[in-house]
Amino acid sequence: MKAKKPAVKQYDALSQNFFRQLARGNAVAYQSFLVETKEEKIIVKGRWQGKDLELHFWRRPGDDYGFSKEQFRAIFANREKPMYHVTVRARPQ
């Protein structure tokens, strides 16, 4: 019987693929968001508080293909403050 790989290894492989695709310039879907990089910015598109928003963050250097895992954790936990945001469309609630 084969032993199962620990979940941590699978998470690391997924996060490495996430950062690899961003480094190549591809847009990546993460949960219900679309993440892309342009120049030295990280752009996260998604829906917050009933509005379709586009959030722009400065990119901090890190060890994973030039990205910082801590920055991404802070972005998706709403602890990172964006440089600015653009309201794409506001929907009535």
C-alpha cells in the first residue's frame, strides 16, 4: 500500500505553481479573485462589499519566484492596504 503524501507538500506545489504562473505574466484565479502582475504591481480583481473592484498593490520582493508569500497572505486576509482601487461596477444590493 502506498503512503499518502502530506497535505503540506501538495500546498507547496500549488503555491509554487501559482507564483510560477504569475512570474510568467499569466493571470491566475485564486478563490473568487483574478490575480495578475504588471510592472511592479500586483492587481487583484474581484468582488468586495457588493462592488466589482480592481485593487493595486506594490509588489514586495520575496523568495518564491520574486514574490512574497507573506504579502499574498496579507492581501487575501484584507490586512494589506492597496495603493489604490478602481470600482469596475457597483451593483445594487
